[in-house]
Amino acid sequence: MTSPSSDSETSRELSDRLAHVRWLAGGTGSGKSTLAHLLADRYDVEVYNGDRAEHSWLTRCTPQRHPRLAAMRGIPPGGMWAGRTAQEVFRAMASLHGETTGFLVEDLLAMPADHIVLVDYFGILPNHLAPLLCRPDQAVFLLPAPPFRQAALGARYADPARARATWGRNDPATMLVKRLTRDALWDEEVRRQADDHRLDTITVDGSTPATDLADQLAARFGLARRT
């Protein structure tokens, strides 16, 4: 893990400083953001959106320490997907190699620690998250059933403008198939590592209403109702 504070702090000291953080991680299209919004509306929690934060990481990363992340700077829409197999895209993911973890830690340490912060971000694996936890129940990895993800991403990219912003001039249907394959590889890695660290995964298939799942997560994370 390339954490900016890892040189001066032990893993235990760092996990203690992040004891107020709860982690909603896992696969894309699993409803993490929907659940984070529900939790923020109902409970006393501040949401940290990792997808939005990625834009600032691109300006802070260096080719020496973050070669895969830095390689994404200036790439046009669809550039990381065109001409690559899903396996090649997967292996090139900065998060797979822990390049995003240090930025997450840096951002979280800069936030107030007087209330719970909920991280909504897919791009951290159990191997990189486990050293940041005081207790296993601070984190859960949501993994969508394949039909659930296909429906979610299909709806997301049904908007032509959004599809162009993501895929550029590449065929959206072809890119979506590649994306689903890449994401399945990520899920497999999450499951394997979560089992190694005894961290929980939840399969999301749409059978449990989002409001019920949000309440289950709130109980797990020890969140207090907003007053």
C-alpha cells in the first residue's frame, strides 16, 4: 500500500485513526451509491464518494509511485478499453495494485473524526483494506449477481450521452460486454481476498429492498438515526 502516512505510522496506529470510518466497497453496479444515499438521509453519517475523489487523485499521482493511475491522465473516453481484452483492462487497474489506497487514506485523515464517515467506493480490495480496520464489521463488500449488474449497467449506459462520455466512439454494446467481464474478474478477486481476511461479502440480487438492506448495514456499522 502506498499510503502517504505509512512511513511514519504503524498499521495499528493508522487503523486507530480510521476507527470512525465504515467501508461500503465491492463490485460496480451493486447499488453502493444508492445505499450510501439512503444511509446519509436516515443516519448521522458523512459519505465520502471515492468515484468523485478519483479526479483529484489523477492530479496528485506520480508515474514513479502510481504508474497505472498516472497512465490514465489525458486518456480520451474509452481509451483504456479500446484494443484491450477485459483481462488486460483488469490487470491494468490501479486499484488492483493498491495505487488508490494511499489517496483514500490521505483524504480520510484530512476529514473530521468526530462522527462516522462512510466510504462509498468500489476500488479497494480486501488485501489493502484489512490493515486499515480495527474490526471486521467496519467493512462490507457488496457483489452483484450477474443479472443484477447487467440490468444496472445496461440502464446506466442506455443514455447515449453517458455512453459516449464513457466509451467515446467505441460501440457501446461491445464495450459493455467487455466491462461486465472485467467486473466479474474484480468480483472474483474480492471474494478470494475477503475469504482470506474473513471479511464479509453480500450478494446483491434485488430480492432485498434497498431500504431494508440499508437498515441492515446501519445496524452492522452502528449508525445512529438523525435527529
